[in-house]
Amino acid sequence: MMERRTVRTVRAAALAIALCAWTLAAGGADLRGGSAADAGEDDVPEHVCKKCASTGREECDQHDRHECALEDDVLFCSVVADCVTCQGTGFVDCKFCDNEHVQDGMERRRKDIARRGEQLAWIEKELEKPVRVAESEHFVIIWESREMKVDKVKRNPHEMLHITAARMEALFDLYLEKLGAREGDFAEKPLIAVWWDDRDQKDASARLCGNANSLGVKLYTVNPRYSTSGHKRHFKDDEALHRNLVHNATHLLLSHQRPSYWIGNDKKGWADAGLAHWFEFELTGSCRTYCYEEVNTKRDFKGGKFKVGVRKLVALNKQPAMSAVMQKKTTELTPEEHAAAFSYVDYLMQRDGKKLNDLLRRLRQREETRDALQATFGLSILELEELWKAWVLETYPTR
């Protein structure tokens, strides 16, 4: 079993791509367009170019310098895609040195950006208006909300677009790592859209997800999408919105993962909600997200401190019956049952993440929970419940 990472470590990984970009010299970044560092020793220029440090490129003067480096971490960004100077790369060839390796790489990058722009054109056509869009390795992000403070620093909408993409990539990496899933299990890139105005969210959710709502709306399985308003009336700060996006993106990944099927509507809500809460906790340190369609959304459970609350329930022998929880849809779970579902997943994950992944696969193939549990972990629900309770009392904090 892989060593459990601290919340601080995981959060740092999520932000490293986006927040460190403008503190690095251009030659130090991982350049998609190619750099001297990517070339073999024989290709590195004998004399260092003082203008570009022999990276073969300079920041495009049409954009803020610190934002140019952001473009290395995505495949496409509409904010700079139409720039006639850099053609969406954020950089131009250095005029003071000749680095053929880098120049060839940048030309390939410009062509790739143009191609991806054509592929993503459906979004603005569907919405009938221009929007900020970024495509990363495994996600497509729309950010039409306002600036936000991230770790006490104001980030503009362009920066938030990239920060959100970096965070979603951190989630995807952790999902594969913890469950032993494969990239090939996911045929389409989930679309995550964040708006400011509730009217924009309602219109976009209808167009993108087939359901008009001023709160968050998801489209599961084949074309995974999530659209939500980032207005402060819904999310008081960046941390709250971050939790929500991680939680809902996990729902999308689970339902889209082959074989694609949304188990939350098939009396397997414990796994659907439990897994979303688990990754929410791993990446943010708290569980405060209840999807708009889930019941009792105005209630909370122990201020998001699920482990403390669950341990107290178990110690008092007042925990929900596992057999009952494992027969409910996601929409039927109470806050206490959400916390219990998180804890079931937590226990199974620490036992064997790959077996849990197999269990989830079986659930998506519409096996009953009791059968999938027996086939993967060799346990009945009653046996699992006793082992889980003992583990909670031994490992969960009291405060």
C-alpha cells in the first residue's frame, strides 16, 4: 500500500503547476514547446544566450510575463490562443540565438494549439458566446467566474483557469495512484465549468448538462460534465469552491470510468458519495460538499470533520447500520450516512486500493454490493462492519 500523503503535501502538488509557474525562469520550466534542457548534450549551444539563457524563446510581449509560463502547463488556452504574435504558446522564438530544437518544438506546439482550438469550438457554439477555456491532459475547464484569493493572493480569472486545471490534474493523478486505475479507463475528458452569475450558470447547465439549475449540475457517464456557479453566496472562498470541484469531479471520474455507469442511482450511493468525500478529504482536509441533488443539503455533519464524528458514533454504538446504508441511492443518504460512507471507503482504501477499484468496477457492472464485496475482499457486509468499527476506534481521532 502506498504511503498516505498529508493534505498539505497533496495541496502543494495541486498548486505547484499553476502557482510556481511565474516564479520560475523560462528555462527552468517543463516546456511543451521544447527547450535546451530537452535536447541532448550535443544540441546545447556552446555559448549561452544572455537574452533567453539559451532556452530559445522569450515571453510574448502581448501578455503579462508571469502568465506566459502558465501556458506550458496546458494543451490549449483560449485566453492566448488567438494571439497573432505567439499563436497561443505564450512565447516567441528568441531573435538573438539559433536553437533549432526549440523552434521545431514551438512550431509543433502552435499547430497543436490550432487543432485543439478547432476541436473545442463546439463549446462556444453551444453556449452562443465566447468563454475562457483551457484543455489539460485529462480535463477541459471553463472559468467565467471572477478573481479569487488563493492562499491569500489574488488571482485573476486567467490564473484561476489554470489553477483549476492544475487542481483537477492533481485529482486525476491521485485517483489513478490510489485505485490503481489506468488512463485508458477514461475515454473522454470531463468538462468542468465555473460561472459567476446564477443566470449564466442556469443557462449553461441547461445547454451543457441538459438540466437548468442555478446550483451545480452534473452529466454522468459517457460525456462527463459539471457546471456550477462560483458566486460568493454559494462558496465563501476559494477553499470551499475547491472542495466542491474535487468532490463533483470525482463523481464524474467514477461514473465515466470503464465500464461507464452511475452507481449512485442504483442503491450504491455509499460508494458513489463515499469515494467523492474521500478524495475531497485527501485534497482539502475536510468534507463539506453535498451535491445539490442530495437530501438535507442545508445540514452539515460535524463541520466537515467526518473522522471525529464517525468515531463518536461508533464509540456510542449509534452508527448507521452498514446493511441499510449500502441499500440507498446517493440522493437518499443523510449527512450521518454520508460520513459513514466516506469511512467505509476510507477503510477499504487502506486495506487495498486496487481491490476497491475492482469492487467499484463490479458495482458499475451492476453487481450487488454484497456479491462484489465478497468477490473482491472476501467479506460479507456483517464481517466488514465489525472490522470497520474496530479500525475506526483504533485509528480515528477523538477531536
